Amino acid sequence: MVKTKKPVPDMFEGSVLRLLARLASPIFFGMLFQLLYNITDTIWVSRIDLADPSYVGGTGIIFPFLFLAIALSQGIVVGTSSLVARAIGERNTEVLDKTAESGLAIGVIVAVVMAIPTYIFATQILRLLGAEGDYLVHGLEYLRFIVPAGVLLFVTSTFFGILQGEGMMRYVMIAMIIGTAGNIILDPIFIFPLKLGVRGAALATTVAQGLSMAFILSVFIRRKTQVEVHWRLVNVDWRTIKKILAVGLPQSAGMILMALSFIFFNRVVVSIDPLALTAFALCGRLDQAVLMPIFAIGAALITMIGQNAGRGNFERVREIWRKSLLTATGLVVLTAALMFLLAPRIYPFFSDIDRVVRYAVLQTRIIEFTFVFAAIGILSRSFFQAIGYPFPALIITTSRLLLLAVPAMLLYVYIFDLRIYGVWLGIITGNLLAAGMSALWISRTLKLLQEGKLKTAKT
């Protein structure tokens, strides 16, 4: 049976900003540690040979494929957390009692379906992503050793979703820190003393992911959560699976289409200048410093809006949306300003090639502040997922990159001959247009909810 627990303080009344800080801060700090890992991992990989960009470029070029795996896992996380949050708001214990095993069944199936074809078609996947020569060699080494980490990620996604839906972000943060700390410690050991090169970087990630999973399992074994894992196949419920997938699949589809967009971007960038691709990969990793506050607030929004919408507290839903967006905007401006100022000092750590550094600094200074517009689209996606309407979220996600940024990039690069500037302007165009569409859609939806003309999806 599901345990009865007190709601998270300030969840249904009280200070929205205090609640937002309580839920978003652990996620932010967990992401901050992950960013620290991304930076240190990139530094160690680059130190294999600073004069050879194929090490960083080879591991970076598989980002769209890794993004695909992350997309599928995030679909499970978001689908589970949305269902749990709304079920808690509705006090639906029947759904909560079957969520864990149903979500785990999805994770295991996805892990098997992803892992086997990846090993079989690894070379073809990397060639599709534009890898050739040494970029292909290093990309293959990294991809083959990172797959087990993906398997563990899929299995633990349900646990993360349950914790997020309940508002127990502290455990999520601890698990992320454990994984990151393990990575940071193991990376240089596996890469250099054990002489595994880029394989060592991937293997370190796999081992660290195992440590993170062990901690998450301990939380559920110790019964710290409202939703318990009974480890019984009879609890795998098809109706619950469909409810998780109803929100999770559009989330995954949107992120997969984003990954497809990155394939277009990679191929255009490498056709302009292979060194620009190395810089593009570096910026993609370090852009997380600006995007982290948005994603942390987005994760908190699913819990806050999901539980309040489940209770019918739509005036509070409106307040949560407004204050979350203002908070995200302020944080993005602050972090973008820091990246703008520090870029010339940051990128030389990752490459000795002047042209790579120049590309990276210029890209950062042109694009970074436009993530304010991306924030509107990202938080809008979380809003619709929280109330159980994932398809507006899918349309917003798809529009920002694939339907807007990619065509704009092709226009700027091949019609106006702006070369790498056209790539950057394409990204800016997608962020700006998607922000306008998202703002109008959210405003209309909030009005319909408060007037009773639109209902949240029932659990």
C-alpha cells in the first residue's frame, strides 16, 4: 500500500519562491556537479593530445546519439513524475501503488532495445553523424564503452521520476553528485595510468552511473518514499504504463527531434570547417552553465504545477508559472554575462588551436544571451507536461530547433552565404520565434484552466 505522507511544505499554499528554491536548488546543484564533470572530462580527454582536436571532436560528435538515449530516459522520468505529481494532488493511491513496477518495465525494455542495435551498428551510426578518420576511431571507442551507462540510466529513470513527482529532490541531487564525483575521480585514472584513453572516459561514466544507481535503490529499499517498489510482476499494470507513456513519449519524441536537429547542425558545421565542429561541441557542453537554471526550474515546475493542478488550485498555478519564468530569466542573464566575460579564459583550457578557441568565444558571445528566449520554450514544455497535455510540449520543442532553427540556418548559410554566422543566427531565430509561440499558448491555457473550460488530464 502507498504510505500517507505530509505534502512538501508550501506546496499548496505559502511562498512560491521558497517552494521553487526548495525543489529547484537540489536539481541545480546536481546539474552543477554534472557540468563540473563535463568540464573535467573534456579537459582530461583533451590532455590525451592537446594538438589533436579529434579526441574532443570524436567524443563530442556522438552527442546527438547520446542525446537520443537521454531523450528516452527523460521520457520515462517526465512521464513518471507527471503521473505521480497529479496522482498525489488527486489523492489517487491506486495509481501510485502500481507506478514503480510499471515504470521499471518500460525502462528495462527500452534498455534492451537500445543497447543491442548500438553495438551492432556503431560504425554506421557514427558515419551518419559525420565522423571520419580519427574522429570515427575515437568516437567508436567512446560509444562502445558508454552503452552500459545508458542501460543503467534507463533502469533508474523511473526512480528519479518518482522522487521528482513527490518533490523529494534532495535524493535526486545526492545521486547526481555521487555519479559526478565518481566520474571526476575515475576519469584521470582510467584515461592515463590504465592507458585506456577515450575508452577510459566512457568506462568511468559507466562505473559512476552504477554507484548512483546503488544509492537510489537504497532510498527505495529503506522505504523513504511515498511510492514504494514491491518488486512484484503483478504490479506491472498496462493502464499505468499507458499513462506514463502518454506524457513520456511526446517528451522523448521532442528530444529525439532535437537530436536530429543537432545532426543537421553538425553536418553543416563540419562542411564549413572541421575545427568549427570541435568548437561547436565544446560550446554545446559549456552552454549547460546557462541552461542549468532553466532545466532545474523546469523539473520543479512539473512537481509544483502537477500537484496544484491535480487539486484544482489554478490561481496558484498561474502564480507558480509567472514567478518561475521571472526567476529563470534573471538567472539566465546572470550566467550568460559570466560566460560572455570569461569565454576567452575558459576555452584555451580545452584546445591549443587558436582557431578553435576563436570560434568558441565568438559563438558564446553571440548566442548565450538568447537563451532567455529558450527559457520560455523549455518552461512551457514543463508546464504542459505537468497538467498532462504533452502534445503542446512536443510542438514547442520540435518548433524551436527542427522546424525553425534548422530551416533558418540553411537559409542563412546557403542562400545568404553567412557560413558559421548563419549557423549561430539559425539557433537564435529558433529560440526567438518559439518563445513568442510559447508565451501566447501558455497565456491562453491558463485562462481556459481558470475558467473551467480546460481540465487537467486525470490519473
